[in-house]
Amino acid sequence: SRFGANNRWGTFPSASLGWVISEEDFFGDDSSINSLKLRSSYGITGNDAIGDYRYSATLVGDFQYPLGNTNGAGFTENGGSNPDLKWEEISMLNIGLDVGFYNNKFTASLEYFKNTSDDLLVNLPTALSSGSHAGNITANVGSVETKGFEAIIGYNDSEGDFTWSANMNIGSSSNKVLTLGVDEIPGNAMKDGRGNITNIQEGESINHFWGFISDGIYQNQAEVDAVFTADPGQTTIQPGDIRYKDINGDGDINSDDRAVLEDPLPDFTYGLNLSANYKNFDAALFITGVQGAEVYNTNKYDLEGGAGRAFNGSTVLLDSWTPGNLTTSVPRFNGAPSNHNISDRYIEDGSYTRLKNISLGYTVPNNILNGYLTKLRVYASAQNLITITDYTGLDPELTSGVDYGRYPQPKSFLFGVQVSF
């Protein structure tokens, strides 16, 4: 039901190998390193995350065809068929090192991974010249390489009735389109249909931001004329409008001047997990965050559009450019439509650190329960208590590169009782 008649089957082998170095005779018994393991694995997995019967052409109705003096209802092909549609294959290489010190009081795990996805399952638009309705055809197109590292460091200790542990993780990954088979695959369309925010191109990361590069605001007519040398008589762009870079140097600003803006993938992600127990008390704290993540803030795009837009206006518009307010970064109110082109103006640093969870509990001793209950624990916890970020949108954690204004995660306070009989 997923793949074409020419590719019903897929074969996905894998293998792994580990070497516990700490158990070798040459390692010795007096080493502070009590466990040391080197491991590696390689395998191929398949991805079939598409809808059923995508290999087959479907029909779409509501077409009127002239038959004599009347119109007859008709159907036409929607997209096209692809009997060669097959599994997307992901080749995965993983190399890891696990270490334990001082009877595993200190532990560490380091991993490097490199994944290559071939025959990517992609929906491609069909050309109108094909004679079919403007639909999509699912095809296997290109390959992508993803690589990165992950590290986990832990510490566990105890002193009498007090025990505690700390675990920290950090990771980073990047991807690159090796081959694509088509010029580009735009994605993440704006709600007003102005265009696509992201793009997939050969040699770049998947779904990188694609648009115009802003270069300040035109302060006078001479600056406008210096850019639009191919059309010196134009009047649409005026002082107070956004100046974009003329990438190809043709004396005009159009779609040919779009460029790769940013990669939404973060430089690295991290987390810190702390837990402690003292007699019948227990406490836990979890912090998570990302660094260097770029976010396209469509809320900012919507709220700074001025009159004629179907959204309320931001107070930022009060600082719009005027002949008496030249130092602002906000263009003139209701200026040129190009002021709201998809550009780096709406890209922000989405880095954040968040206290994701904190909890405190107390378990009543068994001698107090006197056999009536096997366990009684009371606790209090809070989620999303503190967030440190410079991002101006609603919630940096909810974004996956493009922020469409999803409802933010609220702060939550919980009080509860756990009872076992």
C-alpha cells in the first residue's frame, strides 16, 4: 500500500561490535577507571512515512467540459503515478565510548554519529505542462548527510542518609543535502500566501531560511536611486523603506536576489538533571536549553505589517521611520509592500535556558503508617517555572525553525498525594 509495483521489498542489514577494554589483562586492577568500553555499529533502516497509495494517480472532480450546448461534469488526473516509488534508506554509523571512574561514581558516555539518507521521500509539484491538475507526485529524490555528537556526564555520591546525583548531556548535529535531483523544494508557506520561508537546495542544510538580506533603511532619495539603477524612475520604493542587498548586482531588487539566510538547527542542545534524597525527603530538578537556534518569527511579521493587514499592530509601529525619526530600524508606516518581504528582518536568536521541572516530596515512614498503607507520599512540583531567553516570540521551545504563534507552554504548579495499599 506504500510503494510502487517495481519496489515492494526492502532489505535492511545491521551489525554492531563492542570491546570492553577494562576487562583485558593489560588494563590492571589498580586503575581508577573501573569500566571502559569502545563500541561501534552500522546499519541501514527504511523509512516509509508517507500516505498509502501515493504511487498511484488519483482523480479530482468538479470540472466542467463543453458537450454541445451543455456542460458535462468531468474528472482529471491529480498529480501522477510513480510505480518506482520505494523505501527511503538511512545508513547509520555510530561510534561510542563508555567510561566509569571510581566504582562508577563518575560516568561518561561519548558518541559520534553519521547518518546518510538516500532516496528521500518527497512530494514534488507536477508541472502544469504535464496536462494533469496541479497536484503533487511522491518520488525518491536525493540524499542528505546528518552528523554530530552527544555526550553524557554523570556523578553519583552518598554520605550517610544523603544521596545525590547529577547528569549533564550536550549534543550537536548538522545536516547537508548531498544531492537533490531538482533545483529546490520550497516549504513553510506564509499564512498570507506571500511566499515560502524555507528551502531545500543542494549543498545546504534542510529547510534553511531563504529570502532577502536587509541592509538598513533608505534615508533619502539618493540612496534609493543608487540601488535601482536599472529602473531610476520607479516610485514604489521611497525613503523610509527597507533596503535589501542587490545580490546579483543588476540594479534591481527581485526574486533573483534571494539568498540563504540562516540554518534553524541549534549549535548545540543541553540538559542538566539533579536529584537528591535525604531520609524520607526527595528532590529533583531538570534544566534544558538550546544555544544558537535561529527562529523565523512570523508573529513579528504579522504584527508589524501596518494598516491593511488582518492583524492587530505591535507597539513597535509607534517607532516607524519618519523624516524626523531617522535612527529607527522600523520602516515607514504603510510603506512599500517589499518592506514585508521574507527576509532576515524576522529571524531571531531562539536560544533559551528553561527550568523545566522542579519537585519536592516526602514519604511517610512505614512505622507511622502502621500497616494500613504500604506507601504514602506527598509532593509539590512546578513546570516551566523560569525561562531565560532574548526571543521576542511566545515560546522558543515550541518552534521548529518557523514560529507560527502556537500556544505557549504555561507555568504549572502541582500538589499531589501518592497512596499505595
